[in-house]
Amino acid sequence: MGWLSEHHRDYQEAERWYVRAAEDGSSLNAMLAGKLMAQRGAYAEAEPYLRQVWEDDRDAVYRTEAAGYYGLVLHRLGRLTEAREPLRAAAARWREDVRSRYSPDDFAVMARMADPAKELEEVEAALAGSA
């Protein structure tokens, strides 16, 4: 139901379904819930879902995507030092692991997608400025 709702651009309904599924222990659904929360700017809500995937599912095929959104969330929460590692991991593999799974012609998806390389650049600049 989450995927179907997301396909029809009903992101709030999709998020509700992914949260329900994540409560049953699905890390894929935790990533999808956290991703949608991050995309709507609910960074504090997204953090535990994305942290779960980052910390527990090192071999998951969707870990790069989770890392990108986890790093984005940490950045937006002002946790710059913590944001570095997931953003570095995501930026290194984003094109191969994430962008390749989505149609470049789906402008709605592309417009909502995180850019971990840009986030990392901003984090590094902020950390260099505070040193």
C-alpha cells in the first residue's frame, strides 16, 4: 500500500503505510518512511528510522539511499560531525546504487531526491568554517 500510494504521489499516505510496516521490523520500510519524512522536512521524526538502517543493515541494497537521507537529516539537525560518514558513503555510490534505480524522466522523483554530494560539501564547509 505504501508503494502504491507513493506511485500515485500521495506521500502522506505512503509514509503512514511505511511507518506501519517498519513497526513490524522491516528495515526497508524504515528507510522508506524515513526518506519520506526527510523529504517533507520532518528531520527529527526521520532520524530514528534512518539510523536503524544505517546501524543495523550494513549489507542492505538500499543502505546507500538510507545513508544519503540519514546524512541529510543529521545535517539539517545541526549534527554536522555525525553527518560526515553517512554522507561520504552515500556520495561515493549514489549514482550507481540509487539514481540508477529511478527514471531520470520522473521529474517529481528527481526533484524530491536528496543530493548527498551537495549535502557533504555544505557540511565540510560549515565544519571548516567553525574550526
